[in-house]
Amino acid sequence: MSEAMQSNPGKELVRAVNGVDWLRIPIKTCLITNEHDMKNIVDEYAREQMQEGDILFISEKAVACTQNRAIPMEDIKPRKLAVTLSKYVTKTPHGIGLGIPETMEMALRECGVLRILFAAFCSVIGKIFKQKGWFYMVAGPKARGIDGPTHGTIPPYDHYVVLAPAAPGKVAKELAAHLGHEVAIVDINDLGANILGYSSKELEKQPLEQILGDNPLGQGGECTPMGIIRKA
């Protein structure tokens, strides 16, 4: 198996969905920052590895970092409301989410105070009926896409809050036109996959959430913020 065809530790290279086997090939890159252009990153690390029919999927966090949407923790001054609301967020081993004042503060800025308060109210109602996920369903993708520092986060982002990327659909379309392959901007972790941006209507028909549902890019320091989907 070539270096380009290695899976990340603990991850499978092939995943079967609806009777079809799909390769998910992680691509190792440099540390992506706001000094990079995603088109140049795609050219340097992905272009030569891609074949006809391949789909490139890119972590939303990588895209956001190129858009100046990674903010140092010390630059965020949470208001009292953010401190209070963050105490009621369920903490999981898979990520902080809005469970610290800094990430909750950014959710209030990104989504608006009224929307976050209404989402919190809906979350309480959901818990009464033993239903999970109502907060993020109401708060929307901007809140869901906010990442705080976690164990294993690559420095310097272990001291950053990273927001959801701006206009992920537009980014996907522009990269696809540049690369000549379909592109998806994805938010994936060990809890599942959410597709934020598709490069075409045709790509939307593909079962990408199931194909990427086990997070083949990994959750820690793999430094593989993008990958290739290919029929096995």
C-alpha cells in the first residue's frame, strides 16, 4: 500500500455504504494558517493524488483558518451570559463545543443573543422529553461549527477558538472549478459527519455523511485536514 493510501491510526481505509465500498484516503499537509490560500494547499497536497471520479473533502476547520476565523483564547472576553450558559452545556470526550465561556461568547456573537437564548430554552424542553440535540438544531450550523481547544489539538490551535467557515458552499464550488474535481467542506468528528458545503447538486446526492461518519481524518494531531473519497 502506498503512503498516500495509508489510513490514520485506528481508522479503516474502506467503508461500505449501501453495498458500495468507498476508500477514504487522508492527506497529510502542513499546518494551515491564515497565511495560506486553500487553492495553493489543494494544488500542493491533493492535486497529484486525485483520479477521475474522486471527491476531495476538506475539514471546515482548515478552511476557517485560512479565513482568519481562528481566534486566540486571550483575545476573547466572555460576557457574564456566556459564562452562565456554558455551565449547562454537556461536556463529552469528543470536544468542548460551547462548554467553555470563550466558545459560548463566540456563539453569542455569531448567532445573536436571542437565538442562543431561544436555543437554550428549546434544549431544556428537549431534555424534559428526553430528546438530545435541540440546542444545535435551533442555534444552527454557525454554533455547531465552533471548535474550542481539546486534548490533542495541534499547537497553536490548542489555545484558539475556531469558528465555522464563511460561505462553505461558495468555497467548495471555487475549489472544484480550480481543481477539476468535486469538493465538499465537512464538519466531522468522532460523533458523526455534517456536510457544510457541496460543489454541485450532483455531489449532494452522494451519501457523504455515511461515508465519512467514522471520521477518517482523525480527532487529534494527525495533521490530515483533507482527504479523497474514491470508489474502491
